[in-house]
Amino acid sequence: MRWLTLYARSRQVPASLAALVIGAAAMRALARGGAQGSGDPRLPVLVLATGVMATSIGFSGQDLALDRTAAIRWVPRRAAHVLLAGAVVAAVLLAVQGVGTPVGTSMATTGFVVRDSAGLTGLAALGAALAGGQYAWTLPFAWLSFTFFAPAATSTTTRVASWLLLPAGTPAGTGTALLLLVAGTAVYAVAGPRR
């Protein structure tokens, strides 16, 4: 268990988890001020993106040379780290959203939260592989920014581009998120973070 504690500390997991919980609690406070269950997905997406960006800093360690020369298999550990990060981001938002909320008035459905968390985490993993762990947040941030200002989702291309805001169960949104998760996790697990 000691190696797990050392790994978590080297990947800045405590700080990332604190940022994630604070962001989700802030969303809960903002949601109380407005109409709950309004159907506007922007606030939950913003919280998910913030959480993924906070956890993505841990996709590289303090010393990349040490990571690359360690006598352990990194591929499964990297893949597990990405999948666990996405699961924790989704779980924290769902837990905070469910506290004190009457049934049927949540800001986002479970399917929506899981889909967006998975896709954003895949984007962050891809960002770590392409630009390094310190810049892993750039791809989720760029896609989020584009989504907020993109035109209405009328064609297949615009639905794919704005998958973050589509309702849960939409084939274009689900397919895009799944593709991003699989591609990002695979590239990051095999290649690791860029130097």
C-alpha cells in the first residue's frame, strides 16, 4: 500500500481531489440560487471540465526519466489512472449533486455525467501524451470553449463538435465521448506523457 500512497502524492492526487470537491461544491451552491433541474447542461459540464483539468495534472510525475526507467509495467497503470480519474470526477459531481436534492430535480443525469466525464478524461489523456502532463488540461479546455460558442447542433458535424452539451443517449455524443476515451487512454497508456 505504500507504493500507492507514494504514487498518489507524486501525481498530486490530494490537491487535485481538493480542487475537484471545491468545484463541485461551488456548482451545488450556484444551482441552489437558480432553478434546479432546468435542463441547462452548461454548469455541470463546466464542473466536469474543471474536475478533469484538475486531475489531468497528475498524468505526469515529477521526473519523466524516472517514470520511463522504472522496472514496472506502465501501460496498465497509466490506463488505470486515466479510468480512475474519470470515474472519480463523475462520482464526486454525482455525490455533491445528490446531497439534499429532491428526486427528479438534479442538474444532470447520471448518463450525461458519466459520458462527459469519460470523454473529457480521454481528451486530457490525449493532451498529456501530445503536450505533457502540465499541459494536459489544454484539450478539454479548448473543446469546452468551442462547445460554449459553437453554432446550434443541427448537422452530424456540429453534433459531434458539441457532444458535451447533447442530452444523454444521443448517438453522436455517446460515440464521440467513447472514441475520445478509448483513443486518449490508449495513446497515453502506450506512449506516456510527453517530455
